[in-house]
Amino acid sequence: MDEPLVASGEQVTIGAGDLRLTAVTVGGGMRELTLSDWHVLDGYAAGDIAPGGAGQPLIPWPNRLAGGRYEFAGRRHQAPITEPEKDNAVHGLARWLTWRVERHEPSLARLALDLFPRPGYPFALRLAIEYEAHPAGVRVTTTATNAGPTAAPYAQGFHPYVSLGSPSVNASVLTVPAATRLLTDERQIPVARGGVEGTELDFRTPRPIGDARLDVAYTDLERDRDGMARVRLATPDGARRVAVSMDDAYAYLMVFTGDTLGDPSRHRRAVAVEPMTAAPNAFNSGDGLRVLEPGKTFECVWGIEIG
């Protein structure tokens, strides 16, 4: 009798020093990231389905696509509705597909996926995600190549839940270097932009999250001298600190405190910091959308820095 299938697929573990990262072939995402006894990501068991997008890549669109409908190059398309309560298609197509392991070394893993044309997205992409472990963090490089004969719409994101090991995020000190937020309708589709100045969503100066319920898309990111924008989370005493960094391909990000996750035990115990190359509903708004011509490749880099 064949062995039963593991829900998250093949486990691909890399490490450096006391840091260990486990990527998985179902979805190509990160299931677990630890530094000694600290679970830096609020992950999940190998036999579980990734909850709430935990650690998953969001390709070829992040966040929500209104009604799953969009028009591109004069043709209308309908993607599968995966958030029926709000009539949206959420987080793309690649996060439940089986990726293959192209390279596996002690501190580096490369997963790849051929995304073939399908109803709702009749375009072909060759995708790869490279995870590189360092003693105090991980670097994630995603590449997408248009492998089809026509131009293709494309955007990308990632969905890590960052944890300081506390039962609640309320006391965690958050820094979000963003001047603008996207205002949304009841379906969480952006309808306008607004400054964060003077609102409870302004975390440009580090402060505790408190009871703020965050499920917010930000943009207009301030970057450090190396060109990276960094969302920082720390314990009140600074004993544990982690930053999610993103290069200039990522012009948007989501910050989500998990208040609406289906499993109440996961509410507010981690902060999802989601780098995004485009805004929610970009296939309709064009806000950050990239058009990949045949044979062209788009690369973006983000990472998790500890300490």
C-alpha cells in the first residue's frame, strides 16, 4: 500500500547556525522558521493545510480580485471564486499547486513551478522561488518568466505570519514605514487612498499594537539606504526583534493581525506582513500591475531579518 500523502507535500529543510527553515512543495511556501527555540513564523504542522495563507506565495496576483473578473488585451476573463462570502478570487493560483525541488543544499533551496494556461488565466509562467538561509534570517527571491506567446498580467506577494513567541500581539511594538493606506469597500477592494497621518493606522513611529485590528494595505513606503523597506516587530524590552524587508519591486504591503481567521486560536497571536508588488485588485485597477512580454523575466526579493 502506498504511503498516505502529506498535506503540505515534501518537506525541504535548510539552515544556517541555529536557524532552520522548512519549505514545502504544496504551494511552494514556508511552513516553519525557527531560531533555536523561537518560532519566528506562526507556521503549521506538516500534515495540516496551510491556514489563512500562512507562508504561501501569492501568484499571479496577491490579495483580492473583485468578482474574479478582469479584462486584459481586449479579452474578459473569469477566475475561480475562492472567497465566496465576498465574491472575490483570493491570492492567485499557485499556492495549492505542487512545486518541484530544483536545488537543495544545506543553506539554499530552489522550488519551481510551471503554471500552465487555464480558464481565468490563459497565460504560461515559469516560476521559481529561492530560499537562502543565514544565521540571522532568510532571503527569498522569486522569479517569473512569461513562457507563453502573448503578454501576461502579473503580480506577486507572500504571506508570512511573524511571531515574537507571545500569546498576543497587543504588546508588540510595530513599525510600518508607510505614509499611505488604501481605503476599501465592504469586499475589501480598494476604492481610494488616504494618508495615515493622524490615524490609528500610523505606525511610522514605533508603538505597541494595542487593541488595533489591522487588515490594511499600505503604500508610499520609506526605504533604508540599501533600498529595502522594513516592517519591524519587537517585544517591549527589545529582547526579540524581527524585520520583514522588501526591495523596490514591492511597492505595497498588507499588515494583518489575524482577527478574522477561521481558527479563533490563531487570532492576534502573530502579525502577517505581506509584501506585494501590486495593490489588491490590480488586474482591474492597474495599480502596480506588471505586463510580462513573452520571454521576459521579473525578479523580486524580500526577507526576514532577526535581531
